[in-house]
Amino acid sequence: MQRNVFLLSIAPLRWVSVFLLAVLMSACASKSAKPPADLTPEHYAKTTTVTPRPDQDAIHLNTEKGFEEPYEDNRHYRGTYLLAAVDRKSGKAAIGVDFMQMTETPRTKVVVTYDAPEGMMRQTIYVKSGRRLCRENDCRVLESISIPLKESLVRHYAKLYSPNLATHWTYRIGDDYTGEISYAEMAGLIESIDRARKSLPSSAHGAE
């Protein structure tokens, strides 16, 4: 995978990561009653959480989760989030997929591959780890892996959404995890980004 050089250096990715931690710790990511295949872009756009705090430099967005990854308790947590941060001045959006899990053996870096219009992309990403939490002799760490995505890539797959097909964008983390995000969820996020831009000064409306 190539780095997202058009984004606002690395700052928006920090916004995304900070926002995600708040989502995780408050457990505010929704779970739809419908199966993922029945969720539409309109559903995701309507249920996207928007955080337009005036004291922040960006409007933060995160989509509703179509379904939760199974876990026994917080020690075995695993979750994937599709997030964005829209800069208030430029209108540019930093988009990312954040994968988080509780693990006994946290990594310092990992190879990530994912679908792209030009073929499979590959990148080595540094892993963020929280403090070690122990219960009796069971100790685990919250591991966070952020995959930055170009807006053009997300828009490409969003346009491929069809109500008659259960289509997904696929990514792989290391050798042990393969994840998917539906085209409908991507389309819902894009609609939310466009709506956020319309709330900004006219000079920021044309950014992408």
C-alpha cells in the first residue's frame, strides 16, 4: 500500500486514532439488528456517528458496525472500525480502517495487504499498544492497527455498491486475520463526508 500523501500530513490519522479510542472505551459503536447483507448506504449514512466539536480542527465520523466480531469478554475483544476526519479549513478527509484486539503477544509492526483498483496494495504498519492488563495469570494488551486509505479508493468501491450483490472490500493483517468492509458501508461513509463538507465554508467544499 502507498502512503496517503495528499492527507494533512499525519495529523488527521492521529485524530482518527484518538477518536477511535473514545469509541471503543465508551462502547458507542452500534450493532444493527439487520444482517450485514441487508444494510444499505442510506442506512450507514443515517447511522454514522458525527462529532463536530467546534474546539477541534476536524469533524470526526465513524460508521455503524454491521455486526460485532465475537468475543468472550473484554479480554478477548476484537473490532474493526471505518473512520474519517474532515479538516475544517481545507475540507480534506483522512480515512482509515482501525483494527483493534486484545492479545497476549502484541506486535511492533505488521504487514497489511488490501484490495485497490490497481491491484493488491502492501504496506508495513507500526502497531500501537496500550498498557498490559492482567487478571490472575492472564495478561493482555490492546493492540491497534491503523490502515490509512485514499479517499479515491473508498469512493471507487462505494460506487461499485449494488443492492443485489453482497460485495466487500477485503484486507489482510499479517498471516492470521482477513477482514471485510461492505461497499455499502464505504458508500455510507462517503455520503457522510460529503455532507460534512457542505457544512464547512465554501472554500473547503471541493476537497478530495
